Amino acid sequence: MERGSADILRAARAAGIVIPAFNIPYLPMVKPVIDAVRDADSFAFLEVARLEWEKFQSGSIEDVAREYTRWADRDRTRLHLDHVPVIDEEGRRVDWQPLFKRAIAAGFDSLMVDGSRLALEENIRVTREAVLMAHAAGKPCEAELGAVMGHEDGPLPDYEELFRSGRGFTDPSEAARFVRETECDWLSVAIGNIHGAISRARRDERKVEARLSLERLRLITEATSIPLVLHGGSGIRPEDVRSAFRLGIAKINVGVDIRQAWEQTVKGGEAAAARAVYDRASELLRVTYGLSGSRGRL
């Protein structure tokens, strides 16, 4: 019997390893990512966020599901709906429920609602509604508490100032209440990680090398006891990333690393770009995350 995404992430957390979740802003990236996961004999999610069909070229929820199904290796991959915001990066309210319904109908294995731009009380209320919708369809639901910055238009605040101040970082006591009252399956946390820029003016920029507040992560893990998720996984100091896996991070989202590999080589043709995506995904799986052969540990 095929294991569900929730069981897989719980197993990863118990084993102290991570499930990378590769974002798909361009549909032809699906196959090289799956090939890299298969060849490393590891496990990964492929995922798409609303902004990737709004601002890039992933088409739609249904397009990604069809492309994933075309190449899927169900022994090693699952399909996840990433960031469905309640308020998007431009400050607009999003009608998120129809997007959840479409993803469920399209066969996605898990879903994420992002209420991180809401006040705590409303984030809890909306996330609880999303969890109930996902669970009714037999799907786990990821949520976010704290502000993982970087997707907004305009310059990112000075990173050192951001880190020193802890601006937007997840509060462990709020996390305990949030998980208890929403019953979300996984929680995305802000502990120094940042998203890569998505505006046309800044999307080619190299990400700031981020670091993580590992002590804050330890406190959040103790307060919540569910698998935690690290968004903005590209560009974080490798030693911090590996430590985070031992402290409760069971899923790490990877966007910029493989998106820029595609964008920087696609002028040479899709075959060259696909090879660049495969090579970068393979390097992350085998070297950065040390996941060669890890499927058997799940």
C-alpha cells in the first residue's frame, strides 16, 4: 500500500533526515528533478506555489499535476501544493478555497495554506478551515507562522539587521498554540531563512547567504512536536542546514537553486537547461543534504 505524505514526513523527522521539496516554475523542470531523485535513490516532493503559475511558466495547478503524472516515480516522489497565500506578496486578498479544491481534484498529495501575513487570531482561524478541507479529502496540510521574507516587491531589509532583530521570526509559544488549535500537519517556520526574490527586476540576483537561529528552532521543535518546514532553502549556510535536520526540520523547500539553473542555461536549449537542473538537484541531494540512498531509511 502506498504511504501517504504525512507518514513519510513523520518518518523523516524520526530519522533526522530531510525531504527536499523542489519548486517547479517551468514545466520542463519536472523530469530532470525526478530523474535526479531516482538516481540518488532518495525521496523528494515536487511542488508548485501560486506565484509560480502567476509570475512564471508553470501554467496551472492542473498542468503541473499532468506533467508530474507523466514522469512520476511514486516510490520516490510526491506532489505538493506550496504557498497558497491568504494575502499575497502584493498585499491582495486571495480566494484560496477554490485553489485547494482544484489541487485535491487534480491529485495533489498534500496542500499548504499561507496565512503568515495575517494577525495570529485570523491565521489560526483560516488555517483551521484549510486543515479541515484538506483532511476531509485525506490530505495533510502545511501552514506557516512567522514571516519568511523575500517574495515582496522592493529591496529586502538588511539581512544582518533582520537577523539581529528577529523580525518576523516564529515565536515558540505562539507556535505551540497555533499547532494545537489548527491541527496542521506540518509547520513552516521563520528562523533566519528568506525566500529568493521573484520580481522581474530582482529574480536573477544571487541570494544573501542566510543563517539559522538554531536555538529558536530547538524551542519551536520542543513546543510543537510535528514535522517542521524550512522555506527559502537555497543559499543557507550548509552547516546550519544540516544541523536543522537534526533539530526537527523534515522538509526543505528548494526554489532559487534550480530555477536559476534553468533560467541561466535555457537560451542554449531546453536539453541544456534540463541537464543544468538535473546536475544542481543531484548536487543538493548527494552533497549538500547527504541523501544518497536515504529512501531506505524512510
